[in-house]
Amino acid sequence: MSSLEELREKVKQFNLDRDWDQFHNPKDLIIALLSEVGELAECYRWLSSEEVFKIHLDPLKKQKVSEEVADILMYLLTFSYKIDIDLLKAVEEKLEKNKLKYPVEKSKGIHSNPLMGFKGVLKNSKEDFE
């Protein structure tokens, strides 16, 4: 059993021990997950790059960020056991798909935004990515 599977089982048992699993349907878990992502975003909202860097140097502030990330992972693990998704397998499969969709020779050093287009050194035409 991988450590992720062990962690998923611990989260599941935590929920079962408290009889919370009855409230965990996919819709509500997604809403809870988004709420936790929002709480993580609050830690960074309106901060400059320099201020963000300083957060990670302050142990108390970094702990707050760590707790928000943990909440996100716990909801994701709960969602995965409720709908029977093997997260490790899903990530491995998605990485393989992404390798085909974004080959290194066409994607290295660039990124895109749906409103602003491509950024970085674009070695090939935009059509190569569609």
C-alpha cells in the first residue's frame, strides 16, 4: 500500500469515526474543496511577489498555508474514495496524456493564458497546440 493510499484510509477512518461520511456526497465535497482552495488563496491575495516570499520564511504564516493545503488534500482524498478514483493511477494516466499533448520540443519554456495567448519563447506555431 502506498503512503497516499494509507493517508486516504486514515482520512476515511477519521470521517467514519465521526459519522461525517453520511454528509460527503460528490457535490458537497467539491464545494468544500473549492472553499478550502479559496482559504488558501486568501493567504496570498493582494500580496506582491516579495511579500509572498516572506510568508514562506515566517514559520507561523507557513504553518497556516500548510494547514490549508492539508485541508485541500483531505477533501480531495475523501472525494477520491467516495467515487472510487485511484489518485496515483489517475495522475500517472493524466501525465501520459499531457506528455502527448505537450511534447517537450513544442512546449518547453512557454505557457498560455486563454485571454492573453502564449508567453515565452514559442518555437512552433499556435496551431501545434490545438
